[in-house]
Amino acid sequence: MRFDRSTYQCKSRRRDPASLKSRIKEICGTRVPYGYRRVHYVLRREGWEVNPKRVYRIYKEMGLQLQNESPKRRVKTKLREDRLDAVCANDV
């Protein structure tokens, strides 16, 4: 059977994310500690129909990821005293 190519070929409906990128940059510029989830929430309140996975991808591409804090357990190991050398057998 012969069909016209346009009948069975899907056309992309994806929009250019340039305006979305600029808006995400504005939100992160005014509110520094915002992560991608809160940025997504702000965008939804403003009327943007955007997926959180898409916000995360753009957020990561722009290098806006928040720095993770170091766990508290690592700080305690630095403060611990040095171990003593074993003097005899079964000495810890």
C-alpha cells in the first residue's frame, strides 16, 4: 500500500525552551536556595504547563544544581583522636 508520508509520521510539538530557560534563570537569580522542585512549583503557579522532569533536565544543563551538604558523620571522624599502636596480641 502506498501512503503519503505525512499520514504516518509524527510531527514534534515540542516548543523551544529558550523562554523557559530564561524564566528558570530569573527565578533562581532572585531566590538562590531554590531547587528544581520549588522552581517547578513556581512555574506551575505562573501558568506554565511544564513537567518536573523537564525542569530538572534544564536546571541541570544550566548548572544550577544546589550543592549537597557534607554529612555530619564525616565531621566527627576528623575530630576523633588518632588510634594508639597495638602493643600486644588482641590489642585494639
